[in-house]
Amino acid sequence: MTTQLHRGWLALGLSLLAAGCSTTTGGAPQGTSPQPDAPPVQQTRTVIIDGSSTVYPITEAIAESFNAQKTNGVEADVSFSGTGGGFKRFCAGQTDISNASRPISNEEIAACDANQVRYFELPIAFDALTIVVNPQNTWAETITTQELKTMWEPQAQRRITNWSQVRPGWPDQPLTLFGPGLDSGTYDYFSDVIVGGKTRTDFVASEDDEVLVRGVAQTPGALGYFGLAYFEENAGILRALPVDSGNGPVEPTPENVVNATYQPLSRPLFIYVNYTSAQRNPAVREFVEYYLKMAPEVVKTVGYIPLSEEAYHIALVNFQEGDVGTVFDGKPQPNLTLSEVLRKTKRVN
């Protein structure tokens, strides 16, 4: 993706160079180290990564920095097909790491189990899922979660097509909706917390957030949503709406994520690491350890919200001690705070 955002990640990577578990999958023992009794080491030095376009900027920046070191010929290869698309490949054993903007689902847990794919679940950042409109939109200063539901619920399909139908006083202006595709974890999270299920389907969908950015920027009556980093990179051509979930409008800022007031659209971001890959391929271990070391600064620079230093340390210990599985319930979980994610991550203690 040769965009300004991509070039920024590359520059970030080079500048940086210059300077789980209550439920397990596949019957993996708790506290099993990835080093002892491992199968023969593979000769490959490539780490294959796919998944969330939201997490992509973080992983791509770290991969650029990691690759630039040319450490023993190791290389990380990063692409994005959405959280759901990434998990399909991951649970089939086709990738080493899966970027995810939501926890692994029950269906994906079952798919991993069927293929004997065990995994590490590593939280790496927080995101403020951001509602955006075209700058020519002068009427919508804020939006409520109920109004978002009115726009996006299945009953709105081919029926709610104008801004005037959403709030009295808003103009007779066509409403065009832009959102992540159905394989996106961002779609899963948004539809769960705003609609309580699947949304309408007559919207412009893409797994590439840059497509959504351009669509909203070129359509006066547009409304869309995606991760905070993509808004911050494009703040000159988009406008973010403060969201009112019942306690007044709150802006999507790192500060409001940290103080837990930007709810329910704050959410943790993850990488999932194939347990066998970590045993057999030293390149995977090297990259994951490098990732957790670099994540605090990269996450902040890219435009997301870093976890605490303690959280990254615990994630590293979980990885090094072989603590596999998920601590979530197989579905997106709204209203999680940074402290709650840290408490869930402390599963080795």
C-alpha cells in the first residue's frame, strides 16, 4: 500500500531502528515453554502475518524496522484481509501471526481446534473506533449511539436514506454509509455494540480503510467509521463526530480512551501467534519479542493508544512461558478498559 500512511510507517520503522489464559485450545498444557521438547527447527526465516487492517499500521511499522536490521536473514511479511479473513488463514495453519481488532470468536476457536492450531493471544494496543463525516457536513456536530443504530440497523435498509430521517433539524441530504467489510473485526465490533447483531448491508464496504477514507472525503452526505489512526492521518479531509452514549458527547481521543469515557467504541487490539510456529521457527520468536519491545512507542506514533509497560511485560512473559489460549468469551466485548485488559492479561500470576 504505497500511500502517505505507508510511507509514514516505513519512516517510523527506520527511525526506530536508528535510535492466554482461562480457556485453552487444543489441549495445550498451561505454563508450557515454547522451547523444550520442540519439533525440529524449520529452515525458513520468514514470518507470515495477515489479518486486521486496523492493526496493520502497527505491525507494518514494526516489521519495516525489524526487516531493516537484516537479522540472520529474518523477514516479516505483512498483509491485511480483515480480522475474519486473517483468522481463516491462521486457523488453517497458513500464517504465523494474525492481527485482530477483536478477540477470536467461538467459530474461529473451533476452526483452530479442528486443525490443532494453538495460539498465544497478545493484547498490543487500544483503539477509539471513530465516526467520521465529510467536512462539508455542517449540520452534525455530535451523534448519539441511538442515532447510529437508526442509521445502521437492518430495518434501516433502503428505508433510512436521508439525514433528515435521523434527527429533526438535520437537512434533506442523502445519507451514504461507508464501513469495513464483513470479514473485518471492526465491522464485528461496531455491529455488536451499536446494533446488537448484523447491520444493514446496503453500504459501501471495504477491507481497506484507505478506500473508506477516500469515499467519505469525496461524498458530502457520507458517514463512516474505522480506527483512530486512519482518522488522525486524514484529519485534514475528514471530521470526527463526538459520540453520546447517554452521558454527553465524548470525542475519540487517547485521553478519553484512557479515562474510559469514550464508550462503547473503545476496544483492545491483538496479535495472535501460532504456538507451533513459535516452537519451530526462531524467526517467529524473534519477531514477537521485538514486537512487544517496540510496541509502546510505535503504537503511540502510529495513532493508537499504548497499553501500560506492565501489560507489555506480562504479554512477553505469557509468550515466553507458553501460556496459550484466550481469556475472552469468543465474542467482541464492549466497555473494556485498559485496566480490565491488564487484569485479564495477568493470567500467569
